[in-house]
Amino acid sequence: SESMFFSNQTFIKYNPSHPIHLIESEINKTQGKLNGYKLDALSLQILKKLLYGIGIQTNENYLSEQLGIHRKTIERRISLLLKEKIILKSTCRFPRFVVPPNYTLVISLIEIKKHSDKIEKAWNDDPHVPIILRASTGRYTHLIFSCFYLMEDHLEWQETYNQRFSGCLGAVKNTYLSPSMMFSIAQQFVSLEIIKSRLKKIRGKELIDIMKT
């Protein structure tokens, strides 16, 4: 296996909801089915709203009861977390990372030789690409995550970019993950474990301070 590390400071785009526009535009290709469920116009509208967090709210009263802290304090802390960009507003997510059901995830290391600002803007506007990071891995300058219903769609998409930005794109390394290969992606696991670890350290320090008194 090969491991690569990227700082979260290198994110150019993080829009996990963007692929909903693929579902909408490719509804004829997919026959309107996701995991065997037939999407109608209403289901599609509801799905889009949920993915963008419309109609979803944090239950501050529940958190207040669970934590034994005044609701206003909870509200202030949530506002601070949002302001400092530690969290995002509540939304629904696709179960398998940023990939709609039945779609293939393509992880690509890409070398941009010139006009990176124009290519980044094109990717930012492209619903196929929910995540973009700047990279410094060998000759590669960017890491992108993209979604496609068929592998052939990705090859056509890649050729379109090569023609649109002729001479600007260099080496590319693609990794394809089909729906059957993504059986388990726990999106919050790493962040929650880091929080647990830091809480243990804080509590451990508090215990040491108590023992010293």
C-alpha cells in the first residue's frame, strides 16, 4: 500500500453536495434509479434540499439536556465553531464519502504545467469534482476527487479537459473505486477519534493537577 499525506490547509474546494447536479443532469442515463430506488421529481427536489442543509437544524435544546448546559451557551459555542470554520452547517451526506450511490469515485493526482488558476476555476464550477487539493508529490501539483456514473464518462471528461486546456495538463495518475469497492467509509471516524484523544489528554492533565493539590 502507498500512503500520502495532505494538509487540510491545501483544500481549494470542498463541496460534497455538488454531485447532486450530476444526478439531476444524468437522470436519463441512470434511468432515475439510485440503489434501485426510482427518483421522481419530488424525491430529487427533497434530496437536493437535504444535501445543501435546507430544512436541517441543530437541536440546541437536546444538546442542552444531554450536556447539562444552558441552551444559550450551546448556541454561542456553535456560532463560534461555525465562525472559526471548525465545522460546517448541518447537512445530509451521501453514505459513501462524496459519491452518489451507483457512481464511481476517481482519485486523481494531476500535474498542471500552466494556467492553474483557469483550470482550478473550471474544476470549482464542475459538479463532477467535489474536492480539490493542492499537492506536492513528485511532479503532481493537484489531487482531485471526482464522480462518474461510468468509467467511460471519466475518460471522455478527461479528454475534454485536455482539449480545452491544450498543453496545460501533464502527468495524471488515476485510481478508480467502484461502488462495490467502497463498502465502508466512516466519514467522521478520524475527526471524532482525534477529539476523544485530546479530551483524554485534557482530563489526564486535570487529574494530575488534582493529585498535586
